[in-house]
Amino acid sequence: MSERINFTVNGVKKSVEIDGWEKLLDVLREYLNLTGAKRGCDDGTCGACTVIVNGEAVKSCLFPAKKLEGTDIVTIEGLSKEGTNHIQRALIDSGAVQCGFCTPGIVTELSVLFTKNPEATEEQIKETLSKHLCRCTGYESILEGAKVAQKKLEDAKTSQK
Amino acid sequence: MGDFKYIGKYYERPDAVKKAIGKAIFIDDIRLPEMLFAEILTPPLAHARIVSVDTSEAEKSKGVVKVVTGAQCNITFGDCVRDRYPMAKDKVRYIGDPVAAVIADSVYNAREAVKKIKVEYEKLPIYIDALDAIKEDAVLIHEKNGEYWHVPSYQPIPKTNIAMRYALIKGDVEKGFKEADELVEGEFVYPFGSSSAIETHGTIAWFHEDKTIEIWSSSICPTIIQEDIARTYGRPVSDVRVHIPEIGGCFGYKSDVTIEQTVAYIASFVPGKPVKWIASREQDFTSTLIGHGVRIRMKLGAKRNGKLVAIKSTVYHSVGAYADTGVNVTQAAIHTVGPYEIPNAHLEGFSVYTNTPPVGAYRGYGYQYPHFAIERLLNMLARKLGMDELELRSINYLSAGKETVLGEKIWKTNGDVKKCADNVKEALFTGPKPKEDDKYYYGRGFAAVIKGPKGTPNSGKGCYMKLNIDGSVTVIMGGAEVGQGLRTVVRQVTAEALKIPPEKVRAYMELDTDFSPWEWQTIGSMFTTQGGRAIMLAADRLIKQMKKNASYALKCDEDMLDYDGEFVYLRSDPSVRVAVTDIARGYMTENGITVGEVVQATSAGRLPRYSSPDPETGRGNLGVNYTFGAQGCEIKIEKETGKVIIDNFISSFDIGRVINPVQLRGQIVGGVMMGIGATLHEQLKFDENGKILNPHFSVYRFPTIKDAPTKQTVIYVETPDGVGPFGARGIGEHPVLGVAPAILNAIYDAIGVDFFYVPVTPDKIKKALEEKKAKEVAQ
């Protein structure tokens, strides 16, 4: 019962044959060899598999591959085309990267948050980060990194004007 | 002590960028040619005889290459007790025991096929708690208990479910209790939990046509795996190659041998093909290692003036279906009575087989349980004696010349627990606490901590160091980076020792037993201390070799030379010098003839005089390497919900020497958070069939950012250590130790209720408050 789906990943058009059982995470990791999104829980709790689907942060371990037709996907690889961006740099500098397994998901999540809501309050940032589990940091450095990233993005925007 | 150039400053982790952009390679990111995928069948009952296994339907399933059962499996394995099987042969002992496996061309096909295997079981009695398994009429979980090979110092009790009994005896405990004016006692329970790294366990095994075996694993113990697999398959150790890629968190349960033997057994049926198995989150809970499962009964006696005179404790440790990884944790749980000198002690521990997943290392390695008990008992004792609880502790603290329960004399270089306690006191107990209001009760709690390593007498860490042609240095060691940041420690310690900037030090990025120097295991918060010592020794040798080569160039004796990171020069006339870049491969004379040796060095570091325990008293020397600390917290309890909110959690550790302040704070803040999880949230629950009821992150809720303390305060004391590099000590596990007692002491302070079990969830607090109210009304 295979089916062909067409969608865009990191700006490149993809056409993939699927059996029907796959989730977006399976397609990315197993069919497209994009291993930046991580598999941590399989029930949408840890957030390590977060990618961007049509501008929204989505837990790819829950997103059925069947619904991919015509979508525009951005993964951590797509966000890192020029090395580290402001969010990644801020997280690194704040000590928020320890084992690093949750990091790609958090970078992706924050990227969507600050695109949609550049002036997110600390409460809103916390609310967003509460969709991600991290066992290493105790979250202090992640929150700090997110706030530094927000400021960096704001400064970058101001200097562009 | 501001005379360090690179120690005590922030440097970026060498793995940070790769991790942040998603390019770090973890076990599940590895793809090998012709790779096959395994799925493992586990039983619906935690203790049962296998009557029959029918694989015929599974063999016909799509994409299946091979179906494997344990029927012909005669392998036993283990590092401390060889009581484990890669696949069950005639019975299953826990819910994650491998019964059969399918090897297929995809994970999906393997999973679909596994469902088609039919197994008939005959149910046996199931024991979840050591207290049930230890009963005289209990059915044996291991009929062969006592017959398995084990480390000589362990004492199994045959024909019982007791895999090990261990006692630590100091002085005369009964005499001590007679001298005591006050006694306190309690039974404390730290139930099963999971280390729950975000990356699950995974292994790839490949039996090559040339009879060599290659393994990739998410483990922190490549050497142990290499030796165990070699023994199992009758190969020289050198023919087994173990690779360790990036590890997505460990916190204990990726140590020892866990799933590697099972995946290797499965792969041995398809020689020539690599076979991968990555645990699903559910399998990570059910089929790897879990933590804790400890019940500890403790009694403490003190004189009226607060002097502690006697302690007795019994530890009942539900170590699960296999004791190999749990026995050491039981031992560690009776190796300490907190940072106190107590002249009379009788501490006894039982590792008891239960029908639960094997218990293994969990951050804190046994030490959190006695800390939980004694720090709660001291809080209760202070009330009985009418003393301030910090004062009570203060007169009993270990310090230079005093003796631990193990019999080690504490050195001045072990640090200062009193200073740590004073820091917490000043930060927490100076002003009055807020008064109860409409919404909240308020409380403050304290705990003091100590931890040494749990190793083995010959445990140590190797180092290979080479000077490159441009003056940069490559350091290769066997320590597993799990996120704790040891690569940064390697860079900074090497940089300081060799007087070159950290940017010129390359730290190894993966482990490979073909190339990595020997390391026992990266456990016990020992890398900075032992590994750092190895680096210092190697750096010394490297400089010695540079001086030797320079002596040919400068035509003088080596002892007349000094080294500054860039040049080796004549001490009496620094203008007479040679650049290190000119002597990296020996010294080349004008006509090309080269003398001297390549500048490279090897070394290894271990702790001094680490011994096996005395068979009579259980006492011995664990290397006298300790980190002391004190922790405290301010909490409020929401009246309506019973929820505990931590306003400020304070930790002060005598770290010896701060190497990287950002990483150090990260270890402490993260460790405290893990302790909060165990104290207020986490518990693995089992039904009567031994099935885990909450093997998913959606139901095994470890803390999210919303559960984080409003503030964490971290204060360092720096009493230089005698072994660690530049005086630095280990810190990885220590931050979890005092969290449960500090919070439970604060809960008492807030509502006047003593809790003895964790986790203290809001419903338990609400219930306690209602009971208290009812009691008050009745009076």
C-alpha cells in the first residue's frame, strides 16, 4: 500500500514513497537521512524531534507522513545552513548544551516562537519550553539562553533597519 | 589563588557546535552497509517458565531475515555477578527479559514480525519488593544463586533470593546505644525510578567474517563490554572493537554491560551483517536498567550534648531480576553515614532478587539513600534534643584526622564541610522565614553531604598525549562524554599544565577501543580527579621529552632547561632557546640527521591505596577522595493543592578548584533538578504481574521547566584536593544527594509532618494535612 508524497524540506523538493505507517520523524531520519531531529520518547512528550511544518513547531514523532503532501518542512539542518544562528550561539554561550540530545528540538522550537512572537514574555518562553524535556541542565541555562537569543535577534533586526 | 591562566574560566565545550546544529553523531544516527534491524520480544509476566516458543509465523513475515530464541543459549554474563543471560532460555524473571528476537530489513518489519511469535508461559509467583522476595517461603528467582561467578568479596546466600549480604561494622553498636541519651529511628523508602536520559539505549553489533567482533553502543563502559564480549565468544580481547559515539545523557544507567550482550547474541546469528537495536522509550524503561528500589531502616543514638554515638541501619535493596549491576549500589548505600564521625556502627545490606528490571547505577550511586535517612533523622533528633539542627550537625562533622565509617582518616585536603554548611546557613537561615498566609505554608530545610567514588582497587584512567608539528597538542583518553563536559576539563587542564591556550588542545571526540587508552569506566564522579591526574602525569612526561630533544639542540643538560609553552630555553640565558615546533618529532640537525624521540606520552591515574573491603568488618580504603557539601531550600506549600514550590535551592560544595564555572554550575543546577524529580515527582509503578504502569514520558513525569526552582544559588569552597589536577574534585553526582532530605526537612518546617518516603506528591501532602487537622480537632 505504498504512496508517493511530495513536499519541501529545507528548501529542496522531495518525493518519497511511504508505506503509510510512517511518521514525519521516520521519513526524515530513515528515508531522507536527516538525523538532526532526535527520537526521545515516541509519544510527543520530550520535544527532541521538533521540526517546523508550514511555519509551526511540530513534534514529528506524532505527525503522520500521509499528511505531508505539499508541506514546507524546515529541520535543524535547514536552520544551520550557515553554522550556528543567534539561538544556537546563545544557548551554547549560556551553557545550555550538555549532552545535546534535546538541543536541536529546543533550537527549532525557539526559532518558531521568536519568529511568531519576537516580544514573547518570560512566561510565554517558559510555557513554550515546557514542551521540551531536558535531563541535564535543570533548565536554568536553557531559559537564560532563550532570553539572550531573543535579545540578539532583536538587536540584529534593529541593526538591519 | 588567581595565578591560573586557563583554569577557573569559561571555555566553550568542543562538542557544543555539532550538538547545537544537529550534526553530533549519536548511536541511532549511525548507518552501516547492509545494516539489519532487530526487535526483541519481552514477556507479559515478570516471572514465568517458558513452556513453548513458536516462531513459524514470524519467520514468514515480510522482510524477516532470522528469528532468534534463547533455546540454545548457554551464555551467562556480568561484570560483578555473572547471573545474566543475553536471552531467556527456560524462564523469564522480569517484564523486560528478552525471550526472542527478529532480525529484519527495517525496524518496522522487525516489530511487525515480533508480534507473530507465540509463547506459552507458566506463571510463577512475582515479587516486586525485597521484603516479599526475602520471605522464607518465597520461590527462588535464581535457582543457581551462589553458583554464579562473582567478585570474590561478595557473599550470596544460596537457596534464598539474597544475591549479596554485606555488613560494615565499626566499634560496638549495642554499647554505643546504651551510652546514648536519645534515640531516633525510621524506615525510609526510595522507590524505583529511571535515569531517563533523553537518548535511549542502543547498540549495533557486527560479527565479521574474519572472526573479529565490532560493537557500537550508547554505553559509558567500552572496556567492560569489550572484555565481557571477548570472554563470551572466546575471542582475544584485542579482537573485539567497541566504539562509543556521542551519548545523549547517562545519569548512571548506561554504565556496566546492559543491552550489548543481547544485541551481540542476536547478531551472532547473521555473521557478516551489522545488527542495530535502539530501545524505544518503553523498552528503555522495561529492558535496560532502572534505579533505586531501596528501603532503609536506620536508628541513630546521641548523647544529650548532641554527640552521635551509634548508628544501625539495614538496607533492603530490590535489585531486580539480575544482581550484576545492583550489588555495588547496595554496598555503596552502606559505605556512608553522611559527613559525620560516629564511633559505633552496624550497617547491613541485602541485595535481593525481585521480578523487576535490574537496578543499576543512578546518579548518586547508593549514597542518596543513607543521606536521605540520616539527614531526616538528624532533623528529628535536633527537635528531641531541643538543639538547632545545624549546630547538632556541626559538632559531629568529619574533618581532618576524624574517621569515616569505612575506617579512612579524613585528610585536610578532603575539604571542609563546615564551610559549606556555613555558606548555606548564611544564605538561607539568616532572616526570619515568611509567615503562613492564606495561600501558602512556608518552610526551610537543610542537609549536609559527602561522597567518594565507588570504584575498584585497580580502577583508573589512561591518557595519550602528543605534540603536533605546529605546537598544538592532541589528548586521547577513555572517558565517556555524556554531557558532563569532561572534554572541556581535558582541554583546560592540559592547557594549564602545558602553558598553551585551550584552543591549541584537541580533546578526543569519540571512544574506540582500538585507539582509546584504557579506562575502567567513566563513573563515580571520578574523571576530573583520576583523569586530571593522568593528564598532569602525561604533561610532565611530554615536557620531559621536549627538554630531552632540546638538550640535543642546545647542547646542554636537560636539568638546565625550562619550558614556557612555546620554547625550551636555557634557564640562565633564555635567549638560548629552541621552539617546541622544532623538536616535536625529535631534533633535526643541519644535515637532516634526527636525534631524540617523538614528543608523546602515556600515563594513567588512580586513587591512592584503594583496597578491597575486609571480609570480617566490611571496612577498607576507597581512596580517601571525597567532595563535601551542604544544601538547603526555601519552599512554600500551596494550601489548595498540596503542591511544593521551591523558591530557592542553595548548594555549596567544596569543589577544590573550579575548572570551568559555567559547566560546574550546570552540573550542580542540573543535579539538583534531578534530585527534585526523585523527591517530588518520579516513581516507576508496577502492577501485580510485574508490568510497569508508566513506561512513557507522558506518565513518568520528570520535571519540566515549570517544576524548576524559582532560583538556584550555588556557592563554592575551594580547599585544594591532594589528587585532582590543580586541586579539583569530582562533582557529577553530589548535587542529588541532599535534595530529598533538605526538601522533606523543609516540608516538616512548613507543616509539621515528617515524611519518610519519596516522592512526596501533592496528594500525599493534602492527605497528611487533612489527617493532621482531624487529629487536632479530635484533641
